[in-house]
Amino acid sequence: MLASSGESERVMTTVWAIANQKGGVGKSTVAVNLAVVLGRRGLRTLVCDLDPQGNAADMLGASVSGRPSLCEVFEGKVALSDTRMFEVAAGVDLVPAGDESRLSGVEQGLVGVPAREQWLMRMMAGQVDEYAYVIVDCPPGLGQLTTNALVAADRVISPVRLTDRNAVKGVNELVRSVLELREVGFEVSLPEVLRVATDDRLLTVQAVRQQLAALRLAAFVTQIPKTEAISNAVTEGRPIVLREPRHHAAQAFVALADEMVPTTLARSA
């Protein structure tokens, strides 16, 4: 949790990392829809995109071409706050990831940075104080950028696609990384499982549920259903909570926000 210690009212910024070793599990979809729900509740939210594919920007309909990004932050050209794209949705700002090839260079370059696991935390210090929440959209894999997100985060949310027979492997790898970071002194949260693409009519879904239960990780009550409406929203470049707010999938994201930030707390913020 990042704190602002100015003379005005003390502000606490909570950081969430959306992470899974596997790609294609819906990390960006979760990050963006959560951010939009929170922003509409008056909780200013910053989406920090660490994924070279830049899906978060696409889903928010943000054109990032030619704009400063996380790459320029790493190169020391700009501060993190100078990369922000304001109001990409109501109450939501975005830090774009940057060009895929350059961001891969950041991943490699971090290996030589002192205290490299805390680079993102250092870059955010004093730069995100105005936000209630920072949601970090992690890349697939467990490289330096994901490690930085894990170290900076107060909570780690791991979407698990129940229609994927290999889904649990990604969570196992993530847990292993968290435990390794703990062994060297970092206070990193174990991932909380968010079940996505749920459809209990499918035998695969039932099998993956059993595998997840065996891990004994905390899991959200809310589940995101398997539906073409989410895919259509992604293709259109709009979060489903804006495109079809009454759809049951959109309502699932609202319920997830309620579970993570109780409405009573949101109203008092």
C-alpha cells in the first residue's frame, strides 16, 4: 500500500496485480472492467499496463501510438506520472506499456538494475498518490515485470480459465514464484483465484474446479461466466460493463468489485 504523507488528508493507494503465468486467461479483461466499475463509483483508478500486447489500452479504446510509456520511464526520460492518459474511462487513467520490442528490452534490462524487484514500486512512489487503486495488468510469464508487480501489490488476483485443462499449471507456477520471493525477504501476497469462463455443463470445467480446490488457495465467490458477449466487447474495444451493462457477465464484474471493495466502503471514500 502506497501512502501520501503531504499536509492534506492522508491518502492510501491500494495496488492490485492481475497475474497468471499463462496467457489468454483474461487478465486484461479483468483489469479493465474492474477499473471501470471502480472509476464510476468515484474511486479514481490507474491501470498500469505491463503487457507488451497492450490489450488494456485496446479494451479502453485508447490510442497509445507515439505517447510516452513505461519504456520511457525505464530509460529515465519521464516520470511515471508523465505517461498517464487521463480519463480513458470515467475515473480511470492509463499508463501504457509501450512498444512490444522495447518493453522486452525493459524486461531484459531490469536484470542489471540494483534491487530490480522493487523498480516498479520505486517508480510509483509519489507518482500515484491521487488514486484510490492502481491495477497492474501483468504480462504472461513470470519475468522481471511480473515480479515487480507482485512485489508492489497489496493483493494478487489470478484469473483462471476453467475451460483450459492446463489452467492450474499457471497458478502453480505463480505460487512458486511468490514463495521464492518470500524466501528472500519480500512480503508478497499469495494469489487469490478468480474463476473465469465458467460453465458447469462442461466436463473440463468440473475437472479444473477440483484441481483448483486441491490447491487450497483463497478464491473469490464471484465467478465470471463463459460468454461470447465478453469476446465481442474485447473485439469492439469496449469493456463489457459499458457495452452491455445489464448483461450477466457485466454484472459479474460489478459483483467482483463489490466483493473486493464493499459498497459501503466505496461510498465513504
